[in-house]
Amino acid sequence: MTRIKVTVKYLGTFSQIAGRREEAFELGEGATVADLSRALAARHGREMKRRLEDERTRPVLFVVDSRPVEGALRLSDGDEVLLTYPAGGG
């Protein structure tokens, strides 16, 4: 199976949970943002899983190559994925 490598960059709370500002992930070809989200939860534990999956909290924003994306987006080799919360306003 062909593998792809993506770089995940963490902002705010996510960098605290991950213990770093960025890291590389290797996923199977055809992996989606949702697959990456599951891999993040598996690597970084319960708090990361809670933040990524709890719809009652602030929604998580995945940005791939400077574009906000949905979980069904297929990732490509070399993509940069930013993980953050949307900016508040009002």
C-alpha cells in the first residue's frame, strides 16, 4: 500500500495537548481528514480525542494548504494541515 506524509501544525490548546507545534504523520493513500483526526486521537490520547469528537464544544477547524476543509477531503502527499479552533467574533 502506498503511503502519504502530511505535516500537522498545532495552534493553541492543540499544541499543548500534542506537546509540540508540529509533527509528521504517515497515512495510507486515499486517507481523509477524518482518518487523520482518528490518528491524532490515537497518538495523543483521551484529551485530544475529546476535543476532536465532542460536537458540543467549539468546533475544530482543519485547514489544508490554507483552505478550511471538511472531514471527507482526501489528503495528498506533502499536505500541510493546520489544527485549531475557529476565531471567535461577534
